[in-house]
Amino acid sequence: MAAASRTVDSNDRPTGTGAIVASLQDWLLHTGDRAMPRSSKVTNVLDFLPASERAAIRLGRSSYDCTGGIQAAMAAASKLFVPAGVYLVKQLNLKPDIEVYGEGEASELRAYDRSLACEFMLATHLRDGGTRFVADNMRNIHLHDLKLTGRVAEFGYEQYFYLLAVNATSDLTVERVTFHGFRGDGMYVGSGTLASTERHNQRITVRDCVFDGAVKDNRNGLSIIDCDGLTVENCTFRNIGNAKLSHSVGGIDFEPDHTWSIYRNVTISRCKFIDINTVNTAGISFFNGRQEGDNIHDWVVSDCEFSNCYWGIDSSTKAKTVADIPDNLSVINCSFLNSIRVDVAVKGLSNTQISGCTFQRSPAGSGPGGDAVRLGVVAFQTSRNAIEAVITGNTFIGIRPQMGVVGVFGVDGMVCAGNVFTDIRGTCINFAEDETPDHARIIDRVIISGNVARRGAPSNTSMSFLSTSNRATISRGHLAFERSFEYANDIESGITKVANGATIQFLGTT
């Protein structure tokens, strides 16, 4: 093809096609590296590894430490391809503006050994790397179609060993990555790895990934210390747990460390949480104890499935009032099957909506007994009342609750409307009546309306619509709620309106 002609005007400036080319060159020159398009060249990690090892790596039989070669390839690459094979690695440090990808689970990075050199498999900033200013963050990283293996079955539990450690990072996308057998967390989104280091993450997307703990001797699939704008979609979390630990274990755990920690604008959708069922493990855990100002709020869990979890969604909360900053948790169109204890533990969260969900035990009445929804809690002798809870349009089937299908320890503002309760082996809605050590329990501004209660099984004669409890045990209590209403509920004949001879009055007055 002939080259474009170049003409000039009287001032020796290009005209015509030459002017366009020259202008583009000038623009690129004066806008710096950021304006330069990324190279489309693909770097193959095998080109940086000994030829004598390549066949064994391909076959998964190599004992060669691939760390140095892969790190060198990463330094030279903007697109790094990891062909099918098993690559034994220690720590690999990611860099900005890089894509690392393989051929799916066939491309496996595997922990080299159990030493501290393998504490982090893939990492952005560590220790006090980066700064507290997000403008300085490492950014534009894309990881996809890989398998990361921590070898927990061989090496055992280690709390601070992560397959992917992300700190001071913006615009990271992780797709179709399998996190397998992690010793601590599968993926950690944190504030550095030194105590009291302020770092922030932005716009992290985790999509179509699998987090498989393998032998339930780990911590969390995905641990979030700090992230503004987190999307987790179409992921599977399974076989995660640790019988030796009592908290902060599960599929996704939000656990900010400081009042400057951020986790807000969170969307978790179309995910599955399966067999996360050692004691006190949860599919998802939310903690608002570091909330101060605008740092922690707005979380949506939608169209997710929770099967055989100890807790479906749990929370750890501080005492709040209606005047405090709201949390804004929405649980929408989710299904909960055979949770061992509580499906959704709202505890002291504020502005929670649970709508369009299905809660079921199969066979009906199975399990040790646990509520579908628990509002409020008493922890360390302090009352945490749920604030402004909305429970609408849900279906509850075969639940054998401890308190009630909706168990209310404490709530200031609740709407429970349009739900269907079928074949309940106990009470649909239960209110605690015992006093708390701090005398701060609140049950007020309650509306119960338009619910349907059906027996479902002719042999079930113990089902009741309302009840009271003392220390979580059904009692013959007597409660009166001002500013509260109960009306237009469709209760099938044979279902007791209020259990055990108790009385509950909804006075509807101020």
C-alpha cells in the first residue's frame, strides 16, 4: 500500500492526511504514557522457565520453583498467559495495568511449600506499601481463568496465608478463578498487612469464581477489610469452615478494623453458599462496629442460594438508635435451605429489608431448631435492637424455630407483612419478654399485616401465629405494644393465634 502523501502550508505545517497523522503524534507525545494504548502482545510464562521443565510443568509433575521465572515474565508483560500446567510458586507481586490469564482450572498456581515465603500467592501492595490516598493506588489489574491452590489438606490452617492479597488497589477484576484449599483466606481485600496501616480499595469485581475450602480448615473465602464499591456475582463458596474457631469464618466476611475502614456500595448477586456449616460459620457476615460517618453502609444481597450453612447471613453489631447512620442491608429474592441455626441474623443492624425470599427446612421440622429471621440481640450484657426492619413477601416452609420463624429480641420499627408461613413447627412470630441486663431492650412501632399462616401438614397441631418468650424459651407471657398494629392476617383454622395462653396487645396508640 502506498504511503499517505504529505503536504505543507507556507509555515511548513502539515496539511491533509499528514496533518492528521502529525496531530495524533503530537497528542500522544504531550499526553504521556497514559495515552499510549496497551500492547496486544501476549507473553507466555513458559518462555521464562527452563525448557527442561516445561513438559513436566504441563503434566503437573515438576518440582521446580517457578516463582522467579513468572515474576520476570510479569515484569515484561502487559498480557501474561499461563498455559495449562501446574506451577509451584511462592509470592508473586502483581503490577498495575496487567492482565494475567490461563486456560481455566488447567492453569494452576500451587503453593511451593508451607513456608512463610508462600504466605501470599498473588499480591498487590503488602505491609505498608502504597499510601492512604486512593489516587496513588495500584490499578487496572485483570485476573482470569486460573486456579490458585493453597494445599491446606497437606499444610494445615494458617490464619494470615492468602491466595490473593489486595491492598491499596483500584479497578481490579477477578473472573473465573478457582480458589482451592486456602489455608487462611482465599482472597483478602485489606489495608496493608501491618497493623494500623490505612489503605483503601476501590471498585473490586469478583465474577464467576469458585472458593472451595476443600477440607474446612480455613478462614474465609473472601475477606473484606476495606472496599468502596464491591461487586461479587455468580460465584460459588463451598466447604469453608474451621471447627477450632468461633467467629469470623465463612464465605464472605466483612470485618473492618478501624473507624477509617470503608466498606460500602456492596452488591452480592447470584452466588451460592454451600456446606459452610462448622460451628458459627456463615455464608456472609456483616460487621458495623467501626461505623463512623459515611464509611460503612449500603449492602445488597440478591438472588443468592444458601444451602446447609450454620448461619446463612450473620451480623455483628453495635447498639444503635433511629437517629444513627443507617446500615441499609437488602436481602432480596434469596433462598435459604437447611440452615443449622438462623438464616438471617439482623441483630442490631438498621434499615434492613428482607423481601421475596424462601426459607425452608427439608424434611419439614428438621435440624436442631433455629429462626429464619432474628431481630436484635443481647451481647456482653448490652442490648442491640434492630432498627427499621422490613420483612415482606417471603415464604417460610417447615421451619422449627427456637423463638419464632421471625424471632424478635428487640426492634424499634418493624413491618412484617405479606409473608406466607406454611407447616411451621412452632411459632410464626415471637417476641421476647424478659428484661435485659442494661434494661435497654425495645420492641416498639411494630406492624404485622396481611400475612398468611397455613398448617400444611394435618398432623401439625403445634403451630401458632404469635407467642412470647423468656430467654428464648416459649412462655405464657403478657405483652402490650404501643404504637403497634396487627390486622388482616389470614390464619387457618387450627392454628393458635397466641401460643401457650399468652396475651399480646397491639395498642396502636402513641
